[in-house]
Amino acid sequence: MNLSLKFRPTKIENMVGHKEIREIFAKFIDNKNIPHSLFYGTAGSGKTTMARIIAKQMDYEFFELDGANLKSEDIRRIIAKFDGSLYLPLIFIDEFHRLSKTQQETLLIPMEERKCIIIGATTENPKFIVSSGIRSRMMIFEFKPLSYADLEELLNDIQKNIYFTIDEGAKEYLISSSSGDARSMLNLLEYAISVDKNINLDTLKTLRCSSFSEGSSSKDTHYSLISAMIKSLRGSDVDASIYYLARLIAAGEEPEFLARRMVIFASEDIGNANPNALNIATNAMLAVSKIGYPEARIILSQCAVYLASSPKSNSSYKAINFALDYISKNPSMPVLPYLINTDVAKKDYLYPHDFGGWVEQKYMQKDIKFYNSNSIGFEKTLDDWLLKIKGKI
């Protein structure tokens, strides 16, 4: 008995979660017009299920391919099979992020000419793994982790069809330890039922000794705990930072995830007020990936204390956000000719080292100030360096 297959829905209205996405695709199906799509989100959130439902309801032949092993010839062979046919194939490519740039480019013409419907699934951010040509031809939909209520609804539906009992504590652990992953919950449920149809917490904890990935419970979610830890670090409260860190560790949170969050924090919230914070956090991330629990808790604690105790500045974070916002709202400024090595105007470029390290020269067409220092900690030293370099002090 494979519960994840047995209870995979065959109609959009029977899916749990993703209400907005389900409503949009229901309209696409009614209008017989399915866009090439990329489903982006965590494992077990319903990406493959949605693709299968679309194929079934649109009467498309469904082809499921793995991006890790896909060959361009596989796509050509499928399309050739339907050449001249009134029917379209739906080609579902799992792990879309594993396609090379060349493989992605082989999809462009078939997509443009609507010789097939392409739906990809990925756990990676499409902005970084999908070419601009593909992104312009696809609709991108984010599948967020299923909520506690979504998984509870799914569990209740299953209990109507299969006999088993489960006490409240076990039910909470079954759902919360699955971290929004329906497949994970169903797999754990399936093996728990095979052990005893009267499911208890001890059985579940034996089968899954800690939370699947996020270290959360229904009352103290992964997101609220990590949010509390980050806000405590930002507020320079060492004890609160350690408390929330300990809560996450005790709940089974992966040390690599905690370290990654600290690396982001070191740059976003401390920045050049203490540039060594990024070195400490990055080294902590490397160390915990090699060591693991239980000793990784010590490294994480040391890093958290250092980050909480460091001066805080978000000036670099604000600068890049301001620049990206400006770029999205304004025409691109041309690169000044003398800054381009292949332009004949490069002879007009003033080499700073020939002028003692700095010389007055324009580097942008318009004078726009994206960065504003908070002059906190080491930032003040950097401010002084700039003034000295330019001979202003």
C-alpha cells in the first residue's frame, strides 16, 4: 500500500492547499488554454500532482522526465510522435534546475510553436537556474509548503478510507514533523500503520527520530522560532538568541540551515559595521557541515553570541535593494565608453594608480547615491578611508 499514490488527487478541487494556483488553473482548463509553466517550491507540496491533474483534465498524454537524466533527443522523440496530431503531449520535467543551458535552449522552439506543453518543477529559485528565454515563455508559480491545516485535512480524508486510530500528540507530531511535505507525512503514516493500526507518539518517534527538516511543531512553528532568533540577534539580546537557537536545535533543526541563516544575518544586519562577522558565520557554516550534531551546537552557539554582540548596520543591504529597485524602474544607463576595454575611447580612461591611487573621474552616466553609510563600527573607518583616498581629510 503506497498511500502517496493511492490518495493522489485526480481533480484540482480535491487538492489541498495552493488555493490561488488551483483557481487559476481551473480557469485555464475551462478555457482549454494551458501555459507553459514552472512550478517552484518545496518537496511534497503538490507540483507533480498538479501537472498530472492538468494532463488528465485536458486529455494530454503525460510524459514525466527527470532533469538529471534528460537528453534533448527525449524531447524531440516525444514531439515527433505527435507531429500532425490534434493532441498535444504534456512534458513534465522534474528537477528542472538540473537542465544545462543548452538543454533549456532546445525547449525554446517547441514551446514557441506550441508543439507540446512544458511544465517544469524545481526546488530552486527560477531567477538563478532558468534562462531568460525560458522564463519569458513560462508562467512561474510558487508552491509553498503545505500548512498544518492542509496536512490535517489530508489526514482526515485518509482516515475516512483507511481504519487506524491516532492520539492527539501523535497526530501533532505526524503533521508538524513533516514540515509541509505531504509525501513525507503519508510515508510516515504508511509505515506506522504497518506497525500498529493504533498509532502512538512513541512509534512515530522511533520511525522518525526528529523533525523531517524544519524542527517545528504546530504551536511553535519553524518560521516563528527562526524569526524570533533572528530578531533577537538583531536586537543584540545574547540570551534570547541562545534560547531560540536551543529551541530549534532541540526540535531537530538541521545545523546547516541554522548556519546559513546566520551567514545571511551577518551580511544583512551587521555588514561592514563588523565585517569579520561574515567570516565567523561562514566558517561556522563550513564547520557544522563537516561535524554535525551534537558538537555543532557549540559552534552555532559561539557564532550566535558573536553576531548578537556585534554592532549592527544594514547600509549595504539597503544599498543593493535601492540599486535593484532603481534598475527595475528606469532605463539602463549606458556604460561610459572609456570604461570598456574593447572601445577606442579606452585611451581616455584614467588609471588611478598613475595618480597615486585615486583620480577624479566619472564611472556612471548619472550621479546617483545608492549607498549611505550609517557610520557604525568599522563602517566609520571605511568612511574615513574613502575621504582620505579622495584627499578630503
